Amino acid sequence: MSPGDSAVVLPDKAVDGDWKRVHPASPFVRGWVALAAVGFFFSRDAFERMLQGRDFVDPHLSGRVPWLLAGGAVVLLLTVGGFILSWYFTRYQVAEGFVRVNTGFLFKQQRQARLDRVQAIDIVQPLLARIFGLAELKFEVADAGESAVRLAYLPIDQAKQLRATILARAAGVVSEAGAEQEIPEAPEHVVLSVPPARLLGSLLLSEQTVGILLGAAAVVSTSVLLDNTAIFLALIPAILGIGASYWSSFNKGYNFTAAISPDGIRLRYGLLDTQAQTLPPGRIQAVMVRQPPIWRLFGWYRMHVNVAGYGAAGNSDGAARTMLLPVGLKPDVLRMMSLVLPDPGVDEPAAVFDAGLEGLAPSGRVPAGTDGFVTTPRRARLLAPLGWRRNGFLATGTALLIRSGRWWRTLVMVPHQRTQSMALHQGPLARRFGVADLVLHTTAGPVLPRVFQAGVSQAVELFDQQAARAREARKRQTSEQWLAQVAPQAPEVAAAAAQPEEPQTPNQEDRHDG
């Protein structure tokens, strides 16, 4: 992480006239909970008395009602005053290659992020912000931690225009001299969308549902054996938590749409709270395709990615932001792969991906099947009786493909230039059977690239060869020019994304997140 990615003191030469303020309604959108809490505190007792048919005001407090009202008015004025001060002291500036945000009036915070270090810019719209026509800009930087800059809230059109301008500035399309020039949002072409019915079906047929049914069966059996119905009362918190989890997944995956533009892959999703994010393929470090057992009946898959700046998916928001495809058919998966990895480095990419998604090595005494994947040696089949024929790897000209899992099928792809470091792991049992695991280190995220139980000689050879491939790939890296690479794989999509929908600025079709 560079100094420009964290909270720092602004330079003295920043001109005050260059600073702008957010929308006046921003503090109320952010702090509506505080207003609701104040109203609840002062009205709860009166509301309960009214429901019980008693006097609206407690007779014992009638003499103190004016003081209570005065106290409530003071609290309300202080809250509203705090909102106004918060708005007045929240300012932002895009100048000198930085985006800067000032917040706070008692405890001031000054943040800035270098434009060339911004990994992604997301447009977030909570429900109340959507009602007011506002949006939040979230700038993700290298460490994906406390240095992320958030600008809330701006009118949605202004947020889109500012985002487009910053992306153009970061890419060098607009120079500092043209800072005042308005840059329209880059055109896009929709690639796929997830039907709500499929999303709902994927949730009902997920691993979580299976666990819930098994748990419910265990509870019912225990209740019958013990002849104790009180045990069902203990399930109420669990039921509420499970319902909230399902709703959160449906709310965040609803109306999932993927599109491409010169900026990168644009993802939009959300029912009540909507979010629009752009994934520059050059920032994607690893891709994972996963298929649970029940989904195999319908041919469904899900895709996750590790993205520089997003960090680990430690909560529901992080999981949604690293989701490249919540549920899709094989053509959807292949289409997204063609965007993330435009050059797969093989002559027949569809056959290779099929082998990675569904392939199974023969049970004979051969180290590799006809699909080209090097699998776990037969001598180590006792370590993974079900998975040893699935566990394997294949190095193409541009990426390392790792497949694993007999029941929960998984395919992981790591572009060679995204391999940061590697490690060989071998426990006592693995040493006994002559196998080892190779772990590839990328940025933090839900994808954990690991070659399971390869032969020792094969793992060591892969270790050396992958290090050489990573060095060579970084020398000739061209992933930032991603739209040009998409053209050979999906020419109609690339042409549609590059085609201006309205008069554009020169060279806008070459814009990217840099």
C-alpha cells in the first residue's frame, strides 16, 4: 500500500474553490436511524397507552409535558444540527491526480486516493437513497481496507458522470488540463442476466437448504423420542436467522446483469439496495467455478473472483461483490470466462473448460487422462477415495487451471501473471504416499488456488515451471487492453461495447480503469 492510498493530510496547495459538497440530503439518508430512534424513544410510551385504551399522556406526567416536549425538541434540533454540520464539512475534490474527501466537524478526517491506484469505483444505492435519487461512490484501493474512499451522496446522474470522468482521468484519456471537461459514461452491451426464478430455485436447492432439512429432521426425531415439544421454541431464533439469510441472498442477487464496456465488466444487482460495480479484467486475480451436487441436475454453476482491492468476502456484502455469476448455465459460464480470460491459451477452450468442469480421469494407472489434466497418482487414492480422479491441473499458455471435488465440483483459473508466490505443502500422510499440495498466492478473496495431492515430482516441476511462466507473463502483460482481447473470442460483443451510442470524446473506446 502506498501513502497515497491511506488517510493523509491534504497538501497546502489545494485550492478551496476546487472543493465541492455532497447533496444536502446526504446526512439524513445516512442518519435516518438516529431520527427514528429519537422518535421511538419519545413516542413509545404514548403509543402503548393508546393501544391499551388509556390516556395518550400519563396523568402523572401532565405537569411535566412541556419540559418533556422541550427536551425532545432540543434533542431533535441537536440531531438535525449535527446533520447540517456534517453536510457542511463534507467536501470532495478531484485534482492533481487524486480524489480527496474531507469529513467531520469535531473529529476531522481527510482521505485521498491516487487515481492510478484506484482499483474500482462502485455506485451503491440503498433503498432510501434510491427514493431521493441519490447514489454513493465507493473507491476501492490496493489494500481493500480502511483506505477505501466513500463519497455519499450525490445525485445519480452526477455520480455516474463523476465516475466516468475519474475513470477517464485515471486512464489518461483526459489530461489535468481538461479536468473541467464532462465525460459521458462509456457505452455498454448486456452479456447476460439471471432470471429471478432461477435465482430463487438456486437458493432453495442450495447446500444451506440441505443442511436445514437435515437439522429439522434431527430436531423432529429428538422431539418425538423425548416427547418434548418445547424444543421447537428453541428453533424460533434459528428460523428467523435462516429467513434473513435467504432474503439477503435473494435481495443481493436479484436482477443480476452483466455487461461489458470499455471500462470493464459491469455488474448490476439488488432488489431494495442496488449496486453497480465495474470489474476491470486486469484487476481480476483468480476465478472459481463451483457446482454443488443438487445443481448438477439443472446444469447450474456459480462463479467467484478475487479482485485486487476487494479483499476477502468476509460478509454478505463482500460475497456479493466478488460474485461474477450467482447462478448460470454452462453457456453463461463460458461467456463470462471469455471475458475474464479472453485468451485461454489453448486451441479448443470449450473442450478444456468442459474437462475442468466435469472431467474425470480414467481409473487406470496413468498420470493424466485424455483431457490433458494431470491428476492425483493412483497410489494416493486412499487419501481421497472419491476425489483423486477429479483432482488435477493443466497449464495453458495463459493460465493455470485447477480442478477438484467429486461431489462439489470446482474449477479454479489463475492467469500466469497473477501468481504472486507459491508454496509446497506435504504432511506426514502425503509424504507416505508420495504426493504434495501446491498453493498459489494471489490477493485476498474467496478463491483459494490449491493443487491437491499431485505427485511430488509433478508438484516440484509445476512449482519451477509456474514461476517461470509468471515471470514471462508479467513481461508481456496486455490484460489492461482487455476489450481488444475480447474481440477474437466474442467479436459481436466487443463491437457492440465499443460502438458509441452518442457522440463521444476522442479515444473514449480505449478507456479503462488503468
